[in-house]
Amino acid sequence: MGSILSILGTTDTLVLLWFILCWVGYTAYADHFNKGRTTLFSVMRDKREMWMRQMLVRENRVVDVNIMATLMRSVSLFASTTIFILAGLMAILGASDKAQALLGDLPFTVEASQTLWEIKVLLLLVIFVYAFFKFAWALRQFNYCIVLIGAAPPIEEAAQPHALSFANQAAGIITLTVHNFNRGLRAYYFGLATLSWFIHPAFFAVSSLWVVAVLYRREFLSKTLAHLGKVPVPDDIKKSKP
């Protein structure tokens, strides 16, 4: 801890710890400690099971494959974009002296040592590497979901208990996929907040808190959630929710 303080300084160390607390704390709250609350994630879990049940009663399931392919394209776009971001960050790390001089001309920018500058870039690299792994895993899981659509029970068995159980489990796999995609998107939000560290540590601390507020409002208090919550869901789907 002493070596970190000597490199970063007290202020930068504190704002970095605050950033980590905001990200880890919000992730823990949003993903694990709010089981009794209605969120975008929990509401869409029910809608995915409704989708899988509708898939069972369709003889031609091309439409479901097309929906899945559209979702995969979104994930693939973010994964590809993350690669370009990582390449840009590597280039900046290789020419950090020029980039630091360019940023130093901006007003309100706090001077930073070469080592501190490189630590900030490395933090961005870690964030976007994490995002890439989440997007890549989500993309792979979507491939498994397409296989499940191909393996779904025939339309004649759509009302059978084993078919309904299949729909429930398939919806669960899609939910896990979206969970990883959401975490990748969350990394983008916090990655953008990290950019403010290059300007001023106080700006970084405020930006981290602002990101938490934006994410909380969208996942827990948005108008989108209110409208989605009004879409009727069969009672047995509500009871089957994990």
C-alpha cells in the first residue's frame, strides 16, 4: 500500500479506491442483493420465457433464429469495437509522452507524472479487456441458444411439462447471456468515467458516482421499466422465476 501511495499520491489513490468501490458495489447490489425488487433484468427474464414458449408453438422457427442473430450482431459489434479501443490504448501507451503533452495543453488539467499517466492508461486497458471477455462469452452463449432453438420439442409437444421446462431452461440460458452482455456494457460506462481521471481526480470521483446514478436510474427507476412491468405475464412463469 505504501508503494502505491508513493506512485499515485494520496488523492489519486483515494479516487481510484472510490472508483473500484462504485463499480464493485453497484455490481454487487444490482446483480445479487436486490432479489426482491423489480428491475429491467428481472422483468425481461419473464419476457424471455414467454418468448421461448411462443417459440414452442411455432412450426417454423426461423423468426426466433433471426431474433437471436440480431442480438448476436449487437454483441459482436461491441466486441469488435472493444478490440479497436484496446488497439488505440496500446498506441497511446507507446506514445504516452506525446499524448500527455497534448492533454497538458487543455485547461483545468492536473499535471501527472509519466508513471501515473501510464497507470491511468493501463487501468483503461484492464477495463476494456474485461469488457471484451464478457462480450466474447456472451457471443458464445448466444451460439448455444441457437442450438437450443434447433433442439426444441416439436409443436405437438408444446403443452407437455417437459416442453415447458425446456422453455424455462432456455430462457435461463438467454438470461445468463444477457447478464454477461450487461456487465460488458457496464464496463463501458465506467471506462468512460475513467477518462475523466486524465483531467482531474475530483472529476474522476464525481464521474464514477454519476455513472452509478445513471445505471441505477435506468435499471430501477426508468420509464422503460414501468412500461415493461405492465406487460401481462402468466402466473406460472412468475412462479418459475429463479
